[in-house]
Amino acid sequence: MTANPSNGRLLDQVLLDVEEEIARDLDREPRKLFDAAFYMISKGGKRLRPRLLVAFALMFSGERERMVKAAASVEMLHNFTLIHDDIMDRDELRHGVPTTHVQYGEPMAILAGDLLQAESGREMALAAVGMPSKRAVMLMNRHSAVTTEIARGQAMDMAFEDLDYSEVGIRDYYNMIALKTAVLFQHSCWVGAYLAGARALEAQKAARFGWNLGMAFQMADDMLGIKGDPKVTGKPSGNDVRNGKKTMPILLAIRSAGEGKARLLSLLRQRDPQAIPLLEEFGGIQRTMSVMERFKSRAEAELSSFHESPEKQELLSLLERSVFREK
């Protein structure tokens, strides 16, 4: 299947349909519950996952209605995880506004997250309507599996907070972010290609592109969690140090701290923000950038065999913006 060059600007039009699909789906009673579910979505955000899905779907000339419902599904699934993550991390701000549990209370926020997860599954099921039964079952099976994988990754992230820095290795970190973050990027790209009828190898390449992008994205997020500007990120700087997170910049700084290791570990164990400048001094930020760029290069390589199209250029642009960003 080939892409139509005129599809370039169609992507933004489809994403407007996705916004309308979500707003329509969450315009129900009881009002407080659905308002809580729509609250963070209504504040904006990058919409990276639906954008990736739609770009791959358009690349293979997918059906517009299918891609709209599937893109709405992955965005709602993403927001479900954000609501629950904020509760678990006790974060009070996201995108510079109060988090859902601060705005609506923790019980309602939990229900709002549950609702988004359920609606995500329903939208993906609607996207599968009319597909051959085996393909529809595979789609729904993978969608359910992704929710489980994200939960596993979040559980690992929480468990790391109770472990000493000496007990968490780089491989542990990779396994955690692969589940917590990369798997949903991978799923979004695979679904876009799969729904549009791409060949298995093409859908696998799309999935690998998404996975590598997701790994790089999380490392960029880790750096912002240490040195990001709160006025831009909408979150307090140094949150990861205060929360005892075991992120890539922290783990790499510990490994390369030399004689300063004991001092750095002491500050980190006390969750003292004075550790933050040491993370840069000991190369944690710079070494994370190098690793992040390797994942970015791998993502680019996965796209190299795809034909030139506006969608391919959009995907390369999304990759660039995902890695080199300020929020």
C-alpha cells in the first residue's frame, strides 16, 4: 500500500477528529466523574501517541474512522496511567495545573482513571469492528497486554524507590522504562500500521521505531526531572531526587563519580536537592544524552526502509521533538 502525498496535512485534520471523539465519549453523566476523566486531557499535552498512530496509519492508507477510534484509545490509555501515576507519586502539578487527584480528590481520580482504561478498550474494540476475526482478536489481545505491561513497569518504578541506589542497575532501569513508557509508544506505532493493513514486517518495524523512541523519550523525561525549568515543564525541578527515583542520569552519575561517589550517595539517600548539581558534574546528564541519542539513531534506522512520504517526515520530526525538548 502506498501513501498519498496529499496526506501530509490530513494528519492534523484526523487529530482534530480524535479530539472530538474523546470529548464526545467523555460527555456523559455523572458529570463530576466524566469531568475528572476529561480534566487533564482538556489541558492539552503533546498527543504524541495518537499522532504516531495516525502517521503510520496514513502511511499505509488506513481507514479514517478506524484510526480515529484507535488514536482516541491510546490517548485515553495514556491519560489513565498519568492520573494513577500522579496519585502514586503524590505529584500536585502536571502541565502547570493541579493534578486530577488534587482537583477532584483521590477517590474520584481513581475512578476517572479506571473509566479511561475501560473507555480505551471500548474505543479500540470499535476500531476493530469489521476486521477479520483473527486480526481483531490479535489487536484486542495486544491492547490488553499493553495495559498489563504498563502496570508492571509502574510497579517496578515504585519498588525501586524502596531500594538502595546500590541495588538498582542499568539493566533494571532499562527493563522498567521499557514497560512503563516504551511499550505504549511501541503499541501506538504498531496499531497504526496494523490497522491500515501493513505487512507483518512493516508493522514490526513500526513497533521497533516506537519502542526506541519511547526509550529515548523516557531518558529525556529523566533529564527534565532533574534540570528542567519548572516554568516550562509545569513540575517542580529536582522531583526525581526528592522522590528517590532511580533514573538514568542518577545511575550513570553514581557509576562515574569516582572519589565523589560517597558524597553523592549520601545526598541521594537523604533525598537532598544538593545532589542535583553533582549529577551534572559527574557526567550523569551528558552520558544520558549519549545513550538517548543511540536509541534515537536506532529509531531512525527502523524508518530508513519506508518509502519517502509526508508521514515519514512527520515521524522523523516527532522523534526529534520527543528527544530534544524542554517539557
